[in-house]
Amino acid sequence: MTIRMVYFAWVRERIGTGEESVEPPASVVTVADLVNWLAETSPAHAGAFENRSRLRAAIDQDFVPLDTPIGRAQEIAIFPPVTGG
Amino acid sequence: MIHISVQQSAIDIAAEMTRAEAAGAGAVATFTGLVRGDDGVGTLELEHYPGATEAALLKVAEGAIERWSLSAAIIVHRVGPMHPGERIVFVAATAAHRGAALEACAYLIDRLKTDAPFWKRETRGVKASWVEARDGDHAAAARWDISKG
């Protein structure tokens, strides 16, 4: 299953790209699993995901907790806590 | 009436007020946020999540309309680079009376701060840094969870 990953703010900067396509193995069930798996793909990902408590996520543009199953997600976003307004 | 705008261009308060007043009710409450020049900030840049941002703002506006029976809810947020003193956000709530308009206006800005995917980056001289989220913003947004739901 191919998932479009999108990144924002310092997560985007540390990874070095705003989006990428990934094909996680079947063992990846939740967003947290996906983050753990991605962190092993490169030092940049590992650096961006170093502190999991500072990460937030959205599945197909809906905000979700990191322990949410990814299901049949097409787009998953990983980003820092929001700071608008 | 709901009006949501995520825009690069400057926020035209007069145009937004005209829109709020045209909804035909007795009270309009508004909030305008300006870029602060804290500690020598020269430029503030706003990044957002296109599509998700508009959807999140629409949800906030719909929540206010339903809870306070508003005639109109307006949310305008700038993105891209801006400078101290410039308007970064404008919200307006139009209701029959002032109580609902004022409360709904506070709700709109409190919820926007925690529910919409925007990120601020400040530049001071040549040094850029991402603004950290504040716990107080979550407390402000959460106060709307406990009273009349």
C-alpha cells in the first residue's frame, strides 16, 4: 500500500522534503508504527521524529492521535503542534 | 453565512465588516490579531496545510454558528511572510445580541489557535526559529468544552 506522506514546519525542514511516497510493511498498523518505521529509513527522519511527544498527525487531513490505525489512509501528515492565530 | 479565507494578501477589515453586517442581525463582535515585534522579530512567516486548514476553519465556524445561532461567522487568516504590525488574523461573529456575538467571537479565535494547521516561523536578523505552541492556548480552547455543549 502506497501512502503519501506530508510534512510541515520543522518536521519538513529536518526531513528535507515536504512530501514523499512510502510503502510501509504490513507490520505497520498505527501512525506511531509508521513514525517508528520511517525513523529507521534515514538519519534525517530519525532526527525529525526524535521526540515523539512533539509530533502531531493527520490521516487524510483529519487530526488524529498517534496511536490511530492507519487503515486505508492515502495521505498522512506529520507536523509539530500548531501555532496559528 | 460562513466566510473562510486563507490568503497571502492583506486583510481588508472594512470589506469583512461589510460582510458581517450584511448578515442582518443586531450585533457584530470581531477580533483582530496583529504580528507582534517581540524581541526584534523582523519577519513572521506562516505555513499551513492547504485543504486541511480550510476544512478545520470551516468546522470551527460551523461549531460557533450552531452553538450561538449566529447569522454569520467569518474567519480570515493570512499565510506567507508578514511584518510586525500587520494583521495576521480576523474573526467576526454576527448574532442577534451582544452576549452571543462576544462569546462566539472568543470561541472562534480560541478554537482556531488549537484546531487549525498553521505554523509560525519568526526571523530575527539572520536567525529563524519556529514558534513553540503554548499550553495556555489549549487551556483557552478547552474552556469551551465544559460549558454548554
